Amino acid sequence: MKCPHCSVGVHPDFSWHYVGKDKDGTWALQTMLCPACHLLIVVLACGSPSFTGVGAPSNTFSHLGQIRESRLVRPKGSVRPACPAEVQTDAPKIASDYAEACLVLADSPKASAALSRRALQHLLWDKAGTKQKDLADAIQEVLDSKQLPSHLARDLDAVRNIGNFGAHPLKSTSTGEIIDVEPGEAEWNLDVLEGLFDFYFVQPAVSAQKRTALNKKLQDAGKPPMKQ
């Protein structure tokens, strides 16, 4: 894992600390000190408790299993993947909306969904070439263009199905509005954005790097470069 403080790769070595239980489940903290920057990492999680003995009291709590919810408490941040560097360089506004959508996901799914819808709409305008201002129509135009691999096309189509734009047209016509979201919608929007980031930003950059390296080899061998 990468330390959320310093981004150095470290071996996860968390200790569990029982907090309490309520109708949602058992709550506990995971803590570890980063060996690189020596700052504390704290994660609050909810799940099913495991104890060191049958019927043991809470002071012999061991750890949580079947974790249903977790959030990074220190540093304040997101457990979602970081936005690819290619997106941050080529489309900083999209990257900013995505990062903020990830950051507020646990605290406000409504705000997260609004930000991710705005990021999605700008991505479809800038990279997919859609001219539609309505997000639902923009999604349909991209699907009709057949430019996406089938798995990404199905995922993008599910944005409308989960968001139920027909029943909530404001989601489609006023990107950025903070309105009700369906269960799982905020998380799914971020999943789809991550797939589209890879398709429109990361893979073209990787391909360009490979072509550059191959052309260098061809040049060194006295051969003509690849046709673009």
C-alpha cells in the first residue's frame, strides 16, 4: 500500500482497536505508523467482530471481518485510487472534480455524485466528442458512436440506469446540482470515471511511449520510423 501521507510504498501493518457497536454493526479503528514519514494512519471501519475467545468481552476484541464500511480518518482523504497523472496533466478540472468527489464520498454521497456527474460530462465533451449538453443525451451519443469497448459501454450505460435520469431529470440537465442519489450511484459514477480515465488518457499515453521507444530503436538501426 501507499502511505496516504507521503505516498511511499509501505507494508500494511495495522493494529485493531474496538470502538463500540450500534444498529449498523461493530465499529473499530485500524491504526499504523508509517515507517517512512512516521505519521499515524487511522481508518474507521464497521463490520462483524472477531474475538480471541468464544463469548469473550469487548476487551479481547481481535479484528473486524466482513467490513461493510471504512473511511480514512487520518489523514483526511479518500480510499479511492488517485487520479492518474495523465488526467491531472491533460484535464486538471476533471481531475479536480474527481478528487473532490472521492474525498466527500463518505460524508456526502449527494455532493460526490454531483461532482462526478460534472466530471463525466466534461470528459464526454472533451474526449468522446459529444456535442450534447444533457448528460443522458451525451451518454447515448457516445454509446451510439461505438467508440468504447463493450465492457466500458455497458458500465457507462449503467450510469443512467442507476441514476434513474428519467425519474430525476435534474440529474441530466443541471450537472453539479446536489440532489438525491440512488443507492450505490455515487460509487458507481467513480468506478465508471476510473475506467474512462484508463481508456481515454492512460492507455493512449502508454501506447505513445511504446511507439516512441520503438521508433528510437528503428532510428538507431537505420530504419524508417513506424507509420503513425
